[in-house]
Amino acid sequence: MAILTSPPYDPNPRQNHLLANLPELGYQKLQPELERIHLSLGETISEVGDTAHYIYFPTTAIVSLLNVLEDGSTAEIAVVGREGVIGIAIFMGGASMLSRALVQSEGYAYRIHGDVLKREFDREPAMQHLFMRYIMALLAQMAQTAICNRHHSIDQQLCRWLLLSMDRLSGNVLNMTQELIADMLGVRREGVTEAAKKLQDSGLISYSRGCITVLDRPGLEARVCECYKIVKEEFDRLLPDITAK
């Protein structure tokens, strides 16, 4: 994890929508403590059971939360980008991470020491209200992901995953290997290869050397299961000031 001094973009913590929606006074208290970092593709921010010290606010990076079994197999339970935060256990009263936080799309984030944010969280009702609404939306995503992984095809799961990722990116290109996608979805790589080929043959995406380009978003939305719509509508309902950005 490298701290950048000369990033190729305008460094602004309020690219993260939670930080952007904090009351000005609350944000000004946190701003001096925010540390800009670069997150690399495939980097593990935290592991299951780790003691959480930092809270991360992605701006251009996307992070997957993964459940990990004893045999090492994984499955994604949620995806977090500029709309959210990593490390909610700290200000919810927990001390250790319950899931692995893995970078699925390289980019930037701001981190702050957990003690600093928790102190402001405990004294600022507006921050509590905002973060609690986000946590409710995140829990809705986790619940729907569990249902989707159990009942829907790999094709539909891949469409959902791509659309959720696109919602958290400024463009339509995602750098991601099929092996990493398989780990996210908790399926065999061969299944992802077959599903991606179907989407490519239908003209919905192009895939080459770990680079996925979404060519037809409406086509993906027509093909995806209802899980994507349910999650998006819940975020829009709970966080209209954030999802409208």
C-alpha cells in the first residue's frame, strides 16, 4: 500500500460520497486526519480476524468484501466504492474484521485512524444518521448477494457484478482477471470464462487480457436477475443524496 504524493487526478476526499455528505463542520474536523493512499488490484486491505485500525473511504478504487471458509474458498458478500466505507466494525463497536477486504479495481482511497473517526461519530448525530443509512443499504446488498449466489446462474451473477462495479466507476472499463472474478463469485474459473464469452458473443462486453469493457449497459440490465435492481433501489431509497451524485 503506497501513499501517493503526485496522483494523476485532482485529490479530493469528497469524491467519496459519504465524506461529501457530511456537515461542513464535521468534515473539517476529519479532513486533516485523512491520508490519501493508492490501492492496487488484488491487494488485501484487511483479513478475517484482523484488528481494525483504519477506516477507508474509496474515491476511485473498488473493494470487495469476501467471506472466507476454512479451506480457503471465498465468495463476495458486498462491493464498496466511492459511495461507501470499509471498516464499519470500528464505529459499530467491534474490534475485528469479519470479512476479507480485497481491492477489485485499482484506484485511490482516503484512510483515517479508527479512533479519530469513532470519536467524531459518537458525538455527531448527523454523521451517525448518514452512516447508519449506509450500513442498512450495505446489509441489503449482502442479503441479496447471498440469495443471488444460491439461486441464480453464473451469467446472471456476472451481469450483477459488472453493473454494481460500473455504478462505482467513472467509466466503462474494469481491469480484472477471470481468476479474481471467480474468487469474488465463489465459482470455478471455467464458469466465469463461459459466462464472459456469452456476454462477449452477445456484444454486451469485450474482454481482453484482464480488461473488461462494458459495451452495452442496457443489454446487461435486460439480462441481469432482479437482484441488481433490488440492491440499487434500496441504495436509492436510503441514500438519495448520495446515489444522485
